Amino acid sequence: MNSFYTETELHTLGFCSLGKNVLVSKKCSIYSPSTISIGNNVRIDDYCLLSGKISIGSNIHISAYAAIYGTYGVVLGDYSGLSPRSTIYSAVDDFSGDYLIGPIHNNKCIHLLKGEVCIGKYSQVGANSIIFPNVNVGEGVAIGAFSMVKEDLEPWGIYVGIPVIRLKDRSKGLLKFICDV
């Protein structure tokens, strides 16, 4: 038994656009596929959640249990990836105490912190990491496991922690394997 959708099945899901050589687990939860674009050579594993406006580039692996909440947009650049249980939010509730929390309440009672999230080419988000709304992760960034990203990250760095700090520069050696650079 194959746990991935066939090419025909993927096309019937109604994605905005769909590249070639795409593997999506049948155990992945996909909401509003008409707002999701997927490039070439993409694999999305079991128990992932995709919701909202999402643009997934080419040559990307989204590992098991990763979640992308794209209400205000999420862009994954080519050759980027999400490790297991990583989560990207383009909107989060305001926990200050001035508003109610959750989608069950009238819009007048809630306040969202929101904005598009962009993950640059060649970047990797470590396991169990969280990225908050309105963040740009620069090209070539590696985010360590169990990290929290609340602000933009400069390119070609290794970031770790809660909240993240730049640990050191990241090598660009991986670029030698990329044919379209």
C-alpha cells in the first residue's frame, strides 16, 4: 500500500498549482488547497497540516507533523525544509489579556498579530521550532531544534534558542550541489 497520493489524486485535490515529482502523504491534512502552490520535487510527510495561502518552492521536504498556518501567507523558498514538528504561523492571537483568544469569538473581541512569513532558499527549520508571523528568514539560514523565531534572520547564519540568537555563520558549501544557482 502506498501512503502517498498518486499524481491523479493530487490533481483532483485542486491545488492552485502543482509541480512534477510531488509526494504528499494521504495522512496530511490540507485545508483550502486552492490557495496552495507546490513546486517540483516536493515531499510532504505524514500528519502535516497545511492551511491558508502557502507557496512551496521546488526541492523541498516537509517532515512529519510539521504545520503551516498560512492565513496571511507563507512562502518556502527552493531547497528549504521543515524538520519534524516545526510550525510556521502567519497569524497568532494576542495573549496580552486585552482580548479574547481563539477563532470562536467575534472579530471585535480578538486581536491577531499577523503577517507573511518567508523562508529563504537553502534554509532549514529544525525540529520542534516555531516561526511567528511577519518574519523573513534569510537565504541559507539553519535554525536549530527547539528554537523560537520572532524577528527577521540575516542570511547564511546558524540560529538557536528561545528566542533565537545567531550562533555563527553557515557554510555555503551546499551550493556546489545546486545546478540552477
